[in-house]
Amino acid sequence: MLYNVEFYSNIVIEANSLEDAEVVAREQFHTAQDDIDKDDVSLTIKELKTIEDFYKYAYDWDTECLPYGSDGNKNIGEYFNA
């Protein structure tokens, strides 16, 4: 089964303006991600029952992508064609 997962967490950054804050936050994303304990992240999980669910929730993914946690032998499109 496939699931779409959204991760939520908080960080504090220094920036000169609200616009700059977005730039700084995106630049620091991977550094912050490494510092956040996995138990300090909130998750929203949606089951992807149909290809329509996939297209609705899985932004910037396509059916050729391999889902995280898989054995790498089946792309997303193959899950819905099986």
C-alpha cells in the first residue's frame, strides 16, 4: 500500500525581513532537518488508494518514482497497475 506523508516541525531562524526569512529557511532546511529528532516531527498520513489520490496529494512526484521504504523493484505506477 502507498501513503502520502507530510512532515511538520518548527525551527527558529534569523532574517532581515519576512521575505528573507523564507529564503533563509529554505537554505537551512537540510541543516535543520538533521538537527530535528524524529520524535519531534508531526505527521499527516493519507492512504493513496487510487491513482487519483496519488495525483491529488503527492505533489512533484510522478508514476516513475520509487516510494521511500520500498525494495526498489516497483515504481509508483506499478502499484496502481497491479
